[in-house]
Amino acid sequence: MTHSVHRRAAVVTALALAGLLSAAVPAAIAAPSAAPSPAALAAPDIPLANVKAHLADLQSIATANGGNRAHGRTGYKASVDHLKAKLDAAGFTTTVQQFTSSGATGYNLIADWPGGDANQVLMAGAHLDSVTSGPGINDNGSGSAAVLETALAVSRAQFAPAKHLRFAWWGAEELGLVGSRYYVNNLPAAERSKITGYLNFDMIGSPNPGYFVYDDDPVIEQTFKDYFAGIGVPTEIETEGDGRSDHASFKNVGIPVGGLFTGASRTKSSAQAQKWGGTSGQAFDRCYHSSCDSTSNINDTALDRNSDAIAHAIWTLSAGTTVPPGGDVYENAADVAVPDNGAAVTSPLAVTGRTGNAPSALQVSVDIKHTWRGDLVIDLLAPDGTAYRLKNSSGSDSADNVVATYTVNASAEAANGTWQLRVQDVAAQDTGYINSWKLTF
Ligand code: TRP
Ligand code: ZN
Ligand code: CA
């Protein structure tokens, strides 16, 4: 983004604007318009044939390993190795994380796409293990293959989103979300807080499909709903067992989650058959957790639509909230007196029309006139009141004025709302005023 929008806080009077800034401020102060960034480009169509080729590979792996790809069986590790090789070749940085469950070694496969803001991580994942009774092609070859093909599409496009992308394939989901819980539990709190969202895909090619969207984080949910609305496919909220897949591991520690599902053992109603086709009175997946969950247990249309929805969500949700230098500037130039050795004062700044959180490198520029800057303690207050210390007082800092730009990691804060600059003079004799301050998003 190259243009910058100079906007005044509502508290600045029209008179002040006319007197001070008539040349610099447009007559009509428009809402911030998000200039298109490369990350806002449309997602590619995910080729169904490629997703199905991955399913055929997983079927072959199961067939060669006693008919399944279950935790602790050779077919599981072979599945991990197969995906890892494709991701490595496509330029991902892959990690295999080992854990132990029920006396057997389990594996999570993590693939990081280099680049993007390390403080804003968008994750998508699927469990790669099957039950022991079958090859697990819908449950959950379908999610695994679609996430894999979306990752490969990221590589083909050499996609450079604002956020950092991380894809994951979990082990031992069928034993109770074991792999994903292990991953989350072993992630330091600082790393958890960087994950802006986790998208889960478990069973997205059911042979008698429904189109279910998880009812969790509203932004993620709406992103999926928008995709399906755009192709004219009605959706319903997923109700066949909230918490029955790996998103629960993330949701439990407060990470925003969402996902898609085409149904398991529950029966399709006649109303659902009317809107989606298929067979009412029959399970969405009659082969759920059975030996017949093979490559013939897939509805191609459902797999195709859900794969494209995944790519749409990855492309849309990775756009991030950072704007390079020269971004949108919000300023309050109204003077606020800072009483000598007195109470803190604040200057408000209304930020509207943005989406998501503030940037991880929010620029806070302050211009405070003062005869002894060492007297001043300065904080930025987020709309929810969270304080970020910009400057402490100091007995030895004898210079005038504070004219400085501070960088604040404000990525945990909603961008919209009233931000405040809080200034307190904590020592007697010298005094001054806030001349102006601004935030650059
Ligand atoms: N693997 C999941 C399970 O066996 C499948 C499942 C059932 C599911 N209900 C779900 C996945 C609801 C997501 C949402 O429990
Ligand atoms: Zn599953
Ligand atoms: Ca003072």
C-alpha cells in the first residue's frame, strides 16, 4: 500500500481543522479504504484431480500396510513420510513432532511456509490417522489431502501473504485428539498467542454429503459461509459433536477456530436431501470408521467444493492487519495540558472502519512540549484499556519535549475503538502539554 490517508479524530473541531489543516485534509473524510494488497488476490481453484490423487496414494499406503493408517501402525508413518516428501519438495519447512500414546510412537507433521509476519500465524490442519478398521479415506484422508493440495497451491502461486502460514497433519486423533493436544500443550504461551486462527478439516468428502460450517470464531465462520454463498450452496451449522476433532485442542487454549464437515454417522433429513441432494434417511457417511471407508467412499462434488473453500479461507484470512510504512494515519492534534506533578491526562483517538487486530508494529508518534521531559511517564492505551508503556520518567533525562515514534506490538488488540495517549508528569516544577499524537496502521 503506498497511499496514506490522513484522518482526524472526531474530537478535533472543524474549526481546528479549518485553521490548521485545511490544505492537508480532504473535505470529505472517507472511511479507510483497504487498498488491495497482494495478499488480497483471489484464491486459486484447487484441482479436484490432484486431491483425489492424494487419496489414491493414501489408499495404496493403507493397502500395503494391512488395510489401515492407524496410530502405531506402519501405514500411519508411511502416510507422514509421503506427505512430508511432497511438502519438502514444494519449499515448505517441515517438522515431524513425536509423541507417545497407548505405548506407541505418534507423529504430527508440521509444514511452515517461509515468510509472513511471525507474530501472526494462520494454521490449517487435518488428522492423518485412520481407525484400525479401515483405510480412512473420507475420515480423514479427505481433510488431509485437501489441506495438502492447498499447501501445494500456496507453493505454486508463491503466495506471499501478510501472515505466516502453517499447515499441520495430526496423529492419533482417533485416540482422542492426542496429537493436536500434544502440539498445543508443548507450544510456549508466547507462540500460542501468535496463532490468529486454526482451521480444521475432518471428513469433507462424505458420500451422502451435508455442508456444515463450524459455529466458532465468527470471522472464520463467515469466511466459509461467504465462499459457499458465492457458489450458491446452502450451509448449516455443524452440530454432530462439537469438540470431536482437533480444533478442540486449539479452542481449549483460546485460539480462534473454525472448520468444515460433510457429516459422519448421523442421518440426512429429507429437508437436507432437498437442499443438498443425496439420500434422506441414510447416514452422511455409511462407512464411517469402517473397512469400506475407501476411495469409493467419496463424493467428488463435496470434496471439490470443500477444497476450494479451504483455499478461499487461507487466501482471505492470511491478508493480515499490517500495513507497510506509509499506511493509514490517525491523528489527534488537539492540545491537552499536562499538569505539573499531577494526575495523568489522556488524549483520545477514534479508529474506525478497520478489520481485525492492530499491527504487530503499530507506530505511535508523539509530540509533547515540555520543559523537562524526564518528568513524563507516557502510555498508549488500547480501546480495551490495556496499557503499553512508551516511556518511563527519569531524573537524569533533562532535555525538552518528547518528539518520538514508538513501535508497539498491538496485535492482541482490536484495531477499531478509541485509543488513548496517557501522559503523567510525576515531578515538580516543569510542565507542558500534548501537542499532537498519531497512530500509523
Ligand atoms: N473423526 C471425528 C470423530 O470420529 C469425526 C467427527 C464426528 C467429526 N463428528 C464430527 C469431525 C464433528 C468434526 C466435527 O469423532
Ligand atoms: Zn476423523
Ligand atoms: Ca513537572
